[in-house]
Amino acid sequence: MRDPMQYACDHVHLRSRDAVRAARFYIETFGAREVKRVGDDPVERVVLDLGGLALFIEQAPAEINAAAATPCLGIEHIGLRTADIEAAMADLTARGVPVRTGITARGPGLRIAFVEGPDGALIEILERAPS
């Protein structure tokens, strides 16, 4: 019997009508760090480090369709963990980030909320109780 292949998460790839503006949102809102830009004029892609996750934001041509309405099949959202969901949601609300759903309990030790990022990206904010 063959050993199973080993995989590791490499990146999440987003497309945006304005990759630079979208990158600025993740930097200013969630503390992401810009790693590099591909292309100068126009920028083709901005690469961010979002809490250890490589986030590629590609400049999308005009003919690319808008994001599907959620809930949807396929990749639906990005989940970002925080130690204090109340403080996180208060901060995001104060910054004017659109809130899709307020804080709800999803079983013992898990509370979640959803906000909207650039280009309709759905972002889950979650707090897990220490185990």
C-alpha cells in the first residue's frame, strides 16, 4: 500500500477589481503584511501574509464575473480566528466594515460572525474557547 501524499496549505487566491485597494483593506483591517507586488503599471498581483496565510490578490479583468452570492458551493469564505470576538467586531464595525451576521454561538466553545471584504469576499471572524 502506498503512503498517502503529503499536502500543506500554500495560499488562498482572490481576484479583485482593484487589487491594491483590496490589499490595503486586509493590511489596515486585519494587520496583513505586504510581501510583494507582481507588475508595476498596472499591478497584476499583491501577495500578503495574513497571520501566516499567503493571500494572493490578483487584479481581475473587467470580464470576470462578480462573486457568487453566499451561501454557495465551492470556497465560500475565509475564517480568521481571534481571542476576543466582541472586541474584534466592535473594531470592525467602527472601521465601517460591513457586517453580514452578528456574533452567534455554534456549539460549545465556538462563536462566529461574518463580515464582508472587498469584492464581496465573505470573512468569518471566530473565537474558540481554550480546550
